[in-house]
Amino acid sequence: MIYKSSAFAETLIHAAVAAFHASTALHAEPLPGPKISTFQPDGTIRFELGGGKTCTLPATVRRSVDRFSVVSGIAELQQRVGQKLLLVTSYVSPDMAERLRSQDIAFLDTAGNVSLRLPGTVLYVVGRREPARGAALPRARSGSPKQLEVLFALISNPGLLTAPYRTIAGAAGVALSTVNVALDDLLHRGLLAVGHDGKRRFSDWDRVVDEWAALYPLRLRPKLASKRFTATRPDWWHAIELHRYDAVFGGEAAAELLVHNLRAERITLYADSASPGPLLLQARLKAEPRGEVEIVRRFWPDLPGKSGTAGGIVPDVAHPILVYADLLDTGESRNVEAARQIREQYLAHHPSTSGDTADRR
């Protein structure tokens, strides 16, 4: 197969290439996608732009781009790879097209909307209607909230990769059937592989990070109970011992503690309740719908210090993958830069416990 991730990526790329020809009367063709440094594209598309001009861009596939936070993640990926990428997706709305264009992100969708800004060539087609939904694209199953919880458990506790399904279900706090469906889907799409020793391992770690960070704010985060508060002292969170309340920092506060170059303006906490009474009392937090403090009910069953935290790197801080997703979801440039540093320092390689470095970039 040409594309590394799944039949889904291959199907979407071919649909987008056909739509490009229909909307522009120009020719494009998908090619194999060679690995670029630490990034493995979903494929490569060569465009014939008329007058003998051609360009070839590595493609990164997203099922949908319906939140501006996803744009931040793609911009961060492009910066990390160090060259222009082509976003291929099912549909780009006019508003999203402008946001992508402002971030200098080339895109192509299955409606024929396209943006290519290259030396000597500018091609910009927007406003074509979203294609009718049908059976043309296979439905990804790993994006459900519960299956994202399974993937988070595997990411944050590498020992679970080789554990029995029942153990994974307990660690993730989900039904055994959910683990069956999630792992089958990850194996089918090439994110997990089974080695000659019969053990499961991540076969595409970068894609795992990208997918979880992109889907968390879309699928799982909206399902979590949360409440906002305001604090009487701006520095209250520096002295509090969150482990006493089964809570950890996420978002900007966690980033300040992890990379030390971001001053947190908003404080995010993950706790076993969105209104943890003892914590509110000690921190002197008062309910305020627009407050700068947000407490989110955590979705993992393990207490801080186990699989849900940064693995002991920094006390009271959520796992870096969750902090990374929180930061990208804001869409703010300062947070996107902090997210990039967290990825480089904490998420560049999967923390394998087996000593096998085959999945390390």
C-alpha cells in the first residue's frame, strides 16, 4: 500500500485529487510518501499547474478540520518538519480556509477547495459545497470518547501495551468490549503492530500523538464535566499540593512547570470532581462562569503518581500528551510554541519499557 496509515488516508487522497481536477481542470496525482526526517507523510501529491510548472507536496490527512485548534496543531507540525505540507481533508469551510491561509497551510479537500501558495503560483479556490455524506470514506472508530481513553492509557502507561485486554480495560476505566474495538482499530490502521515476539507496540508514534491531541478537544473534552472559578490570589497555585486532592495541573499551568518559559494566565486542573470542596476551600476559589480557573473532572481512574501524570517528571502535572492537547486547543501562538517544546522534550519518542527502539524516531 502506498500510504502508511490506512485505507482511509488512501481513499481520501484519491477523492481529493479527483475533486481538484473537477474544480480547476488541472491535473494532480498521488505518489508514495517517503519519510521526511522524523515525519512519515500519508502520501505525496504532485500538481501540474500549467505552463510546465509542477510542485510536489507531502500530505498529512485529517478526517475533518472543524475547529481552529486543529489548525494550530497542523501549523506546529509544519514548523517541526521544516517544510511546507499539504493538508488533505474531507471539507474546508470558507472561514476555516481563511484561517489555514493565514497560517500559510496549503490544503485540498474532497469538494475541490484548494489553497496553494508557492513561488510564482497562487491557487485559491473556496466556497465549493461539502460533498454529500455517504459510504465513500470508511468510518474511523478510534475517535469515540471511550476509545480515546483507551489510547490515553496506552500512551501514558507503556507497560499496558503488552498487558491483557482486561488489565487495559481496568487501567482505562472502560468496558472490555471497548478495548477490543479500540485495539482492533489501531492495529487495522497501522498505529499499533504486533512484533515477532507477539507483543504489541506503537508502530507510528508521531501519528499517535497527532491523532490523540487533535481528537481530544473534539470528542472527549466536551464530555467532561467542568466548572470555572476565580482566585483571590494570582499565585495561589504555586504552593498548593495537588496530590492531596487527587488532582493535577493541565494547560498553561502545567506548561509553566514543564518548560518554564510560559507564564500561566489561565489555570486548568483535572480532579475527581469538577467541584472538589476541600481544594476549593484551601485555594479560596469562588465560582465564576468566566473565571480564570477551570476544574475538569478527570477521565482516567488512576490517581496522580500513576499512569495519568507526567510519570514523575514533575509532581502534580498531567501527562504531557494531555498538556500538549490543552495548549494546542487554545490556538494562541504563545501556547502553540510551548506545546512544540513539550513535544520535543517529552513526546519525541514513545517511552517503551521493553528496550525495543524499533518504534523510536
